[in-house]
Amino acid sequence: MIMRVWIDQDLCTGDGLCIDHCPDVFVQLEDGIAYVVESGVVLNDPGSSSSLAIIPERSVDAVLEAADRCPGECIFVEID
């Protein structure tokens, strides 16, 4: 099972709680909006399928917690 995560930047409030929960998967850029990271590369093409990051197994719980606590409800997890 592969889990992927993406952020709807239109809904992001810029609180940075996702980065607090899982800095390996989330990053906040200079625009104040959160993006996902995969293998150290920021996937910052909003709305594009290329912005889906594979969640490392070690980070699954932290990503799910971040999605649950996100005030903007902008973090989406997909399961393949």
C-alpha cells in the first residue's frame, strides 16, 4: 500500500502546524504557504498531480496527525 499526501494551497492558512508535526514531509515557503516534500524536493506545483508526495512509512502517523489537526483542512491523504 502506498500513501501519498498533497496540500490544497488555496485552503492553507499558513499556521505551520503540519511542519511542527512532520518536518520531513511538509515545508513552508517564502509565500507563507505549506507544501509537501518528497526525498528532499519541494513539490510546489499547486493543483498538479506532480504535487503528490509519497509518505515514508516512518512518517505516516505524523502526516495523518497533521492532516487531522490542520485548521485549514487542506492536507489530503490518498491511498493507492
